[in-house]
Amino acid sequence: MATLVSVTTLTYRKFELLYNAIDSVLEQDYPNIEYIISDDGSINFPEDEIREYVESRKRDNITRFQVLTHEKNQGTVKNVNDAFRHANGEIILTVSADDSLMEPTIISQIVKVYKERDCEALCVGRALYNEKGEFVRNIPSKKEGEILSNLKDNREQYQRFITGRFYEAYSGCTLSVKKAFIERWGYFDERYTLWEDGPFFAQYLWEHYMECAFDIIGLRYNDGGVSSGKKHPLLLKDDELPNM
């Protein structure tokens, strides 16, 4: 049987694009997917509607489906950790509620890279769209992706990341990880409230080489979210904490 892949979607309050994210998961051609939707204490979370929507549209390749809810808002970092802890898949990836997978073959492409490279974590590319739904650019660009893909040492990757050179190429929304690795690593740093990926990459690249497949444009990334729009006060507080 094909490797089980867990896809997590984190939600909080805003649900305008959520069904686009859900559809992009349900449309995947990969044969063994667990789908987890985890809401972080929204007072308007449409749980019954979401359950009905997924159950009525999912095919046999969605072999597991979970909806997780929290009574109180706890922040992105704890929400993603909770979703990851509930995941049963060998590989875990995240599709945010305001983003979506670019095409139905994305999970299949990601699993293929894991098998070929025997890696424990992987970053792919993303396509940025503005609030009007217009394509802006790929992240990283083709040239940037080639430069980063040719780096053979984790300390070179770390220097590029920590100094802000191609900083946005390493992003939590394009990151997938092996469940065994994240259990060994200890999940994301809960000293932070909203910022799970920056501290993770700073610490990971200091110790490990990050496998990248930027030729895979895995995600339609919509501008205006927590990480791409005006910074939330809690994210500004996260910025003040050390990354190492």
C-alpha cells in the first residue's frame, strides 16, 4: 500500500478561501491521504458544514479524515503542533485555509522526491497571487531556486537564510516533514505564538541540510495572510524572541 500522507489545514476565523483549500486536497491523485482540519478556537467555525462537505466529496484515496477543534485560541504554533501530533501519516504537509495545492499531482510529486532522496524534510516552491487573484511571481524565482538547489552544505543554506538572502524561499507553507523526524525533533517551538517556520528553519539549517525541490510549484499562496500581510502584534512579539 502507498505511504500514508497527512495533509493538515489550520483555520481561525477567516473561511472565505477554505473550500478552495479543501477542494485542492480532495482533487489529489495520490492514493493514500489523511486529511486533518484543525480550528484554533473560532467562534464561527462551520464544523458541521465542513464535515458534510468533505464526506460528500471525498473519494477512496482520502482514507482518513479528522476535524479538530479547540475551545480557546492558542496560536498557530500550538495549533500546528496539535494537528501534527494527531497525524498518522509517514509524511506531513500543511495547506493553509487561504492557500491551495497548485495541481492534483502535487502530493504524488512530493512523495516521489522523498523516495528518491530518502530525506526527512523537503521544501518546494510556491506561486504568489495578489488579493485580486492575479499571479505575481514564483517564490523562489527560477534563478534563486537554481542557486539554492546548488548549495551542498547546510551552513551555506543557513547563511543565506539568516542574512535574509532568499529568506522567503524557506517557508512553512511549502515544508513537508517525516512524522518520525518531527517526533524526534520535538515539534515547533511553543515559545512563539504565530511564527512556527522562521525559528524552525534557523535551528534546522544550523544542524541539517534542507532538501529542496523548487521545480515543484506546490502551492498557490494568496497574499494577505498572517505571514504575508500587515504583521499581527503577536507576530511582532515573536520577532523579538531569539531564533536559536
